[in-house]
Amino acid sequence: MDWILRPEHAPHRVFERDEWANLRADTPLTLDEADLARLRSLNDPISLEEVVTIYLPLSRLLNLYVAATQQLYSATRTFLGNEDGKTPFIIGIGGSVAVGKSTTARILTALLSRWGNTPKVELITTDGFLYPNAVLQREGLMERKGFPDSYDLPALLSFLSDIKAGAKNVSAPVYSHLVYDIVPGERVTIDRPDILIVEGLNVLQTPRLPRDGKAVPFVSDFFDFSIYIDADEADIHRWYVSRFQRLRETAFRDPNSYFHRYALIPEAEAIEIAERLWSRINLANLRDNILPTRPRADLILRKGEHHRIEEVALRRL
């Protein structure tokens, strides 16, 4: 497998599935099948066995990381004389379209919020920081939706800065997958969580650094821990087309759906469109912008052809 360097040089330590599962220790399973049915995304056949094997050890690791980081933040606040502050722990989750980011984000949100100390855990996706379709159309960016230049980066950075500063009632725009656009006037409010999970395609992306050494903030600068969901390109391609077909039978049938027209055409034509969208937009974004960020993640979850996580790579400290 060519996805990682030789062990002696690699920045990550790679765990096989069974080896990783043993790191669960006594972390309790707090989800059941009904919970999982609500949390899994369309076309992502995750099982409770996967939760036990992969996500419970990860939950235990994050519990340790959060506790240690909060002690560090507390020490810093004491040093600065700001005893009343609160610094949320922020987790970033990145990866390609159709790779299962949303399922991972929702499962981690559920598991982390059910720790014994019941921390306040919030989840937000970067979709809300896409420019509205009217802006994308005016700028000729509709076919680059999901690429780094299709996001209102200053707004996203401002949001994360306020969250990290412990500000109260920080709001963000709301994105509708049904209408494929920002919902005018609608906002979601995040109020000083203990943990915030930020999920999106390009959350680990870095801009080109200026030659004059001026500070250029990255979205990932605000992360305390980052996760990349990885899989072979051929598998992601197949999952994308399969999900498109499932959506034709479900969400696309809603007359209000932006993609309603795809539910009304013959299947062969729909598959041809899905293949074209994959190769022209999503594959290009994966190769040019998303995959290059993989080595920057603290943890890489490597999926096999059936969405089963086969390897876990944890950054060495």
C-alpha cells in the first residue's frame, strides 16, 4: 500500500484493525442499533461492530486529549489572569465527498456527548460557509462548488476565532442540501461548547504562504485534533455513483429538490451524469485539494471497499 511512508520515517504510527480495537480498554458502548440508524448517512453501512472496534478506542483517545488540552488551556488562562474564560476543544474532520465524513462526525458527536462528565458537544459543517449560489453563479464558480475558492473563508475563520475565544452565541449560516444553497436569513447558534466538531471537504487546506512572512490563518490553526477519512479513489468513485442512484430514489424525488430533474430521467442517463459530475468536479477536487491534506491530519481512518475501516494511522507525538 503506497499511502504512507516507510515506518521508520512516517509521521504516523499505523495500527491494524484488531490492534486498534484492543486500545478500547473499558470504554463503554453507549449507542444501540436505533441510535446508529439515526446517525448513519445514506449508503454508509456502518455497524455497531465498527463502532466498538474503531470509534470506542478513538473516543477514549479523544477523552484523554481533551482532558490534557483543557489543563493546558487552564494553565494559560491562569498565566494571563483570565480565570473566567473557556476554550473549546475543536476537532476537524476532512476527506472526499461520499467517503463517510458525516457519519463519522455524527457518531463521534454522540459518543463524546455521552461521556461520564457529559460534555457539551456541538457539530457544524463547513457547507454553511459556502457562498450562496447567486454569488457562485456571478463569479463563474458553480462547477467549483466545494473547491476552496467556493467558501467564504473570512467568515469561517471569524466564526472559529470567536468559538476558540470562548465567545457566547456565535452564529453561522445554514446550508440546505435539498435546495443546494444557503438558506436566506437562517442561522445556527453555537454557545460555548466543551467540544466542537467541524466537518468539511477542505478543512485541512492551507493557502499559499506569502513571501513576506505575514500571518495567514488556516482553518486547521483552530483545531486541537484533526481526522482524515481515507479510501482508494476507485472505491470513493463507486460510492459516489451509488449514492447518486440512491438519492434519485429518495431526496431527489422531492419537487423542491435542486436535483429533482435527475429523478425524472432514465437510469442510464442519470448514471452518465453522475459519472460526469464525479470526473469533472469531485475527482478534480479530491486530487488537487483534498488528498494533499491527508498527511496533515492527526489521525487517518483508512477504509476498505465496503466502508470498513481497515487501518488507523495516529500521528506520533
